[in-house]
Amino acid sequence: MNISKEVKPLRVFCILIIYAFLGWWNTLSLVAHHQDDWHRRFREEAPKAWRQIAETARKVQGSLHYISMRDSQVLSEYKWQFRQVNGHAWIYRESLRQDGQSVHYVDFGAVNERYAFALSRSGAGRGWFLVGLTHPEKAPDLGPADPTKVAKWLCASYIPYWVGIHEDLAHPNFTIFSVRPELAGDDTRLKVEFRHQLHLRRGAQGDTLTKEGWLILNPSRQWTIEEGEIVVIEHPSKIRARLAYGETKEGFPALESIVTQSETPEGRFMTIRYLQFWLQPVPSLEEFYLPHYGLSEPEEFSQPRPWWLYLSLMGLSLVVMGLILGAYLHWRRVRRAYLDAKAHLA
């Protein structure tokens, strides 16, 4: 009788343990399934959204204000303006402070279908000096005045340029460790942990550059980055970033600011980038050519005449020569007939 009373509570306790274990296992399975679902959505939806941003970025105009500080002291400050239309692009950089010292000079670069060029001047209101002229495909050789850099910060909403990474998370250089949902108010954010390895060029120091960390993505805003922390392995440093957005404009997430804080052996640094983007108005095509800045068109890059123009001129020349030859032969026949008739009458 006493044994039965002792066994019954033990049985109930075991049953409770079993139910608790099954509940825990079921919850764990649901969480794993939920995470797998988010991982699948990340792989399938994010690259499509990023391609849409990249497509819109080809039509966007904008500006960038860059400030770099160390211990509240401004080290460098630049202002950029960039414009693009129909494959043409220009970039204007105004340098205001370097190495903590005030400066004022301007670099400008533009690329069109025939050539790319770089201009410079020492201050506002002064004339431009031509400092570089090359073929369009060699525009990156223009350095700070490289107009192909226009698209760089337009896509910073999904590419972490602020830490020196130039690929999105779908690139093979990334190894994704985990994709976990996190609640942020009524919305869900996704924390992506990763490793990025860049194989350096031969002759560079080291074989690879490795960066590890995490990014917070917002799936409801085209899977854009809101926050991140990344550690550079080979050169011990940690970079923390926060990105702020305005209203989405015609499918383009309006990135308004990027604030980064870096911890390095040299000290702590803060970098602030204020951005503005717009689709209208667009620049005129004249802005992408040298005459717009008071300089003559380069002869070596003059507008080539189309091939059909040469064929048309050749055809016209043959027609004119045929008409002249036909008139001459007709004149000879008439003259000969006249002379024969005159000789017969004589």
C-alpha cells in the first residue's frame, strides 16, 4: 500500500518530465524551422532586391558629405556631388580639410562615350586645369576624379563599403555562418553572421584579407543594412556602423547617413557620411564634355564620322562622275553628227 503511494507521484513526475521535454523539442523544432525559412528567404529574396537597387542606382543623382574625426578633432572633410545620365557620369570633389589642416581645392572628373577627363582648380571661381585625359574604359586611372565611383555609395545600403568590402553578401567571397531573425518593435530584422575573405594580388602583403562580423538587415526595406560590426583579422581593428534611411523614393531606399566607429592600434576614429539622392532633375549632356568648362574638344578623341557617311559620299561621287561622263559622251555624239552633216553638205 505504501509502495503504491510512492510510485504514483514518481510516475506523474516522469510524465511531466516527458511532456516538458516534448514541448521543448517541439519549440526547438519550430524555431529551427523558422530560422530555416528566413535563411531560404534571405538566399532567394535579398539578391533580387539588391539587383533592383543597383538598377535604380544607375539613374540616381546625389551628394555626399564626408567627415573623419579622432578624439573629436576633425582630420579630413570632403564634399562630393555626382551626376549621371545615359551612361555619362561626372563627379565633383571639394576638399575642405586634410590631416587636420584647412585646405580648399576641387577635383572634377567626367566620362562620356568618347573620352574621360579630369580637371582641377585651387578654389571656387577660378579656372579649370586639365590634369587627365584618357579613353572611357580607363576612367579609374583618374584617381580621386574617377567618375565611375558614382555608383559606389549609391549601393552602400546593401554593400558594406564602409569597411572596405565591395561585394554583397551573395558573393562567393562570403561564408555565411548563421541567419537569425530578431524582433525590432513590430518588425523583424535579420542578423547575418559571416566571414569575408579577399585574395590579394600577388606581391601584396599577405595572401588574404579576412573580415568577420555581423550585419542587421531589414527585409521590409529591400533587405538593406541598418547596423553592423566587423573585425579585420590580419590588421587588428573593429568597425561598428549604423545606417539611417529616409523615405523610399521610387523603389530606391534613401540612405541618409552612415556613422562608423573604429577601434585600431592607432586609436579610436569616427567617420560620418551624410548622403542625399534624387532622380529629378537630370543633368544636361553638355556637362560631360570639355567645352562646358571652357576647354576645347581633344582632337585625338574627336567625333568619328559614321561609316555610312563615307559610303554615301562615295556613292554620290560615282553618280556625279557617271552624269559627267554620260554628258561628255552625248556631246561627242552630237558633235560628230554635226561634223558629218556639215561635211556631206560641203
